[in-house]
Amino acid sequence: MKKLLLYVLPMTLLMACGNDKATEEVVKLETFNDRLSYALGAEHARMLLESGDPNLARLKYDKIEEGFLEGVKTDNIYDKDCEQSIRKLYGAKGQDFDTTYLDAGCICTGKYLGSIFNKNWKKTDGWDKINTKLAAVGLRHALEKKDTLVKKEDRIEMINSFITDLNKKSGAKMMAKAKQLPNTKTLPNGIIIQTLQPGNGGSPTSTDDVTVDYIVTTPEGDTMDSSFGFRGRPAKPLSINLAGVIPGWTQGFPSLQKGGKYKMFIPGELAYGAQQGFQSLCFYIDFQNFGKAGSLAQPMPQQPQ
């Protein structure tokens, strides 16, 4: 294994108490986890960088970093008081910018970013690998447009690899637990089906249309999507052809019966594969109907030649 390089960035900071003498902040990324932490923070800054905020350059990045560190270590720290501070900074309609509230608004912006970072990573097995102080530095450097300690292409590859590794571990745990559930069967391809309510109709082929209600969750139990209404989308059953879905549905639905309710645990390689970091998924399925192709689902639009 090649020895990890030592990254050091000298950066001038003004000292407090009216002292004109400058000090140097030295950031050392000595291990893979150090570099990963910095990279995660730098990428997290995109929430602000891509927000379209015209006042972004007027914010105090050190205060955002301060708030971020509070947000990652304290659950639910972003509260109504913080919301009010940001509202005062930007005005009721978000079109004003009152510097009277600049410090408080920036700290609360950091708390918000930190709370999201906490929520995204603390529940994973990778949390103990993340140095939140270095993540905060990466966040600030990205806002200052000096996030060069880890090259962008390197950090994207590093983060994707980290996420894939976490997904495979959490997916394996979910599949192992699923096998212990009552009324389950494991298909040869690794899909696990738990029957919650048996169906009394037939079963579809892998090229049939189906109509279902569903909820899809991650191994950690977070809801990713639902036909019962999700993120402002109204509740509506899904009608789709099994030839145009993830492999887990194409291969798993022929083992389901119309009228049944099931949980289908799908390994990452049969879900969205590399596109979603080989994340395993659990689908709750209320199987309402099926029929030949074109009988329930609208045909997929033809791609222009």
C-alpha cells in the first residue's frame, strides 16, 4: 500500500484583540479518514454553494463553521430560534439582508448544515471514521473556494467508495435480519419475500403490467419513496411494466400473488446497482392487479432517433 501523503495548507488568519500579527492555520490530513472527513465537509458545502443565494459572499464562513460543529454534535439544535435568526438576516420574504443579524444568522446556517450532516451520517457504521473538525474545515474551505487539500475528482471517488462500502455492510445486515422474519422465503437470486397477507389471485410473468401500492425504505429504515403520498406528491397506486423496472422487481414479482401484501428485500445489485452505491432496499407491496403488457401501464415513450 502506498504511503498516504501529508497535506498541509498554510493559511493566514488575523489574530483577535487588535493584534496585527498573523498566525498560520496548519491543516494536516495524515490518514485516509482525515482526507475522507475533509472531502465530506467540502462536498456538503454544495448545499450552500448551489443554493443560488446572492448574498453568499457576504456571509461569515468562520461563523458557519462554528455553527456546523455545534450542529454535528448536538441533535435537534436547529430550532425555531435559529429559523427566526435566519429569517431576520434575510427578511420575511428572503429578499433583504440585514447585517445586524449576520453573526447569529451565519451560526444558525452552520447549525442547519451540521444537523443535516449529523442526520445523514451518524446512523451509519461510518460515523466513527469521520473527524467532524476536519469536515468543518472542508466545508469552510469550499465556501472560501480554496478546498484544494483533496482534489475534487479524488474526493468524489473516495466518497463514492465509502458510501458503497457502507451500503454493502448495511445491506448484508438487513438481509440477514430479514431471513429470521416469519413467513419468508429466499429466492435463488437472493431476494427475500415476507408474506404479510397471502394473495388469492394468480402471479405475473416478468413482462406483465402490475398495479401496486408501495413504500420503499433503506436498510436504516428511512422512507425513500411511497405511492401513499410522498413529499407533496398525492397518493396514487403505481401501474408499471415489469420489464422496465429494477431487476429485483422483474425477478421477484412472479413469486407474488395478486391481492397479497408483502415485504420484498432486494440486494443492492438487484436494486439500482452502482447507480445508487449498491444500496439494498426493502419494499412494502400491496399487490392489486396484473395483466398483459399494455393493459394497465402506459407504454414507455419512444426515444428520438
